[in-house]
Amino acid sequence: MKRPFFPALRLRRAPGLRALSLCAVLLAAACAGNPNPAPPPAPPAAIPARGGTGARRLVFIGLDGWGGAYVSKADMPRVKGMIARGASTFKARAVLPTVSWPNWSSLFSGAAPEIREGRGDFPSLFTVLKNHPGKAGGAVLFYEWEPLAGLCDDAAAEKRRIRSTAESAREVAAYIREKKPVFTAVVFDEPDGTGHEKRWGSRAYYRRLNEMDGYIGLIEDAVKEAGIYDETVFVISADHGGSFWGHGHNLPKQRAIPLIIRGRGVKEGFTIPPPVSICDIAPTMAAILGLEIPGEWTGRPLGDLFQ
Ligand SMILES: [Zn+2]
């Protein structure tokens, strides 16, 4: 089940919380009789941009509710091709609770929810890209679940609403062929809905995964047709898995998610060693593109998967 109140709560609470903590600091200073309270600690220094993989573009595709336990048996020829020619793990770990908002936001912001709480200005990969010289304006976010529009502000990415349909996949493909974005993020809301309705691991769930594989294929073909395949890295992942008819708990089938990275500068046929957190995905994507990694991010780039 989706929890649309998560981002709303976060947005609404942020200013109030900040005002409250300011009052607390002032009050504490007054009580202590100290007219010059110590300034809050500066955030840790950013890891500066490095050469990256030489990739100039990155395409992220997320499938909501695709658990790592549901990769081996799935009929997903395009994804399996990327696994064979890329680096992958089916045991990356989602944060708790295993629901959508805490996980998609951790995936794009490199830190768990408790680190980002009350910080409306916490940097995401979209803001890092916006502030990087020469890369501003190069990001697009295709999203299906409405709260995901809140992953970044409107200045950091062009945003377009999609659905889990071939028509939407063709729309993404056309956009890539025409605009060749630096960072394309596509987040489909399936197979989550099918899992809730028909059960995770059911025949209907696997059928839906096969359909999603076709959409991924349309997007991969568009990158080839745009003539940018050799300079692009694909990252395919999810927010959480599921078991029976749901998710939200700390169970292996709900917590383990796939992470597949394929493209320029990435090792082929490589299994990414554990532990891998969903918080490592944003720093890894930043490293691939040669962007700086904000010091506030707690995830780390998965370095050993580069050639
Ligand atoms: Zn769900």
C-alpha cells in the first residue's frame, strides 16, 4: 500500500520543526546566560567530483515493488541481458519500513529517512546535477505515483507523469531520442499493484514483470537509436519487494531489491558484493557521472564495480 502522507508530512513539518529547534537553541542559550551560542556544526565536506566512468548520461529505471527474490524466475530477457553484461546484486537492502516513500527518497538522496528528517533542503542527485557546472537542465523525471513529483523541486528536473503502459514507455523513448538528457529517471508503479491484487510471486505478478521488461527494452532501444548507447550507463532497481499480498516489514522478500548497473566503464558479469544499501545508489550514480557527492549523504559509491 502506498503512503502518500509521508512526503506531505515531511514538507509540512519542516518549517515548523526548524522554528521550534531555533526557539529551543535560543532558550537554552538564554538559560545558560551565553549570548553567543555555538553555531550548528557544518555539514561534512563533499567528496569532490572525479573522472567517473567516462559516461556522459545515465538512465535510471525503477519498478515499484520488484523484490530481489523475483528476478531469477522472471521472464525478463532485456533485464537478464543487462545482468549478463553488467554488474548486479539481487540483495540490495531497502530501508525500513519497506514502503515506497522512505525508499524512493533514500534512493535518490543517498541517506536514510532519519538523516534527512526535517531537512527540506537535503540534497538529492537532482540538485547535485543542477548545481554541477555544465549539467544544469539535463535531468528529467518520469513518475507514475504522484508523491514522487516531490523528489526534487521543479527547477532541478523536468517532470512528466507516466503510467505502467507501453504507450508511456514509448513516450519516454521519444523524449530520450529527441533530447538526450544527462539524467533520465523513470519510476513505474508496477509490479506493486499486481502484487497487492494477485500476490507477490503469483503468475500475474511474473506476467507483469515480463511486460515491464518490454518497456525497459523500448527505453534501451531508444538510447541505441539516439546514438548515445556507448556513453550511457543504465541503473535498474526498485524501492522494496513484497510477500503474499503486501510489504512494509523487515522480511527478506520485502527488504531485498535488485540493483543492476550496465554500461560504459562498468564491469561485465560482475556480482556486486554485500552489503549494498538503497542509500548507496545515489552516490554510485553520482560517481558514474563524475559528480561531487554531498557530505551529508551516508551511502557510499560502490567502487569495485567499475572497470
Ligand atoms: Zn505497495
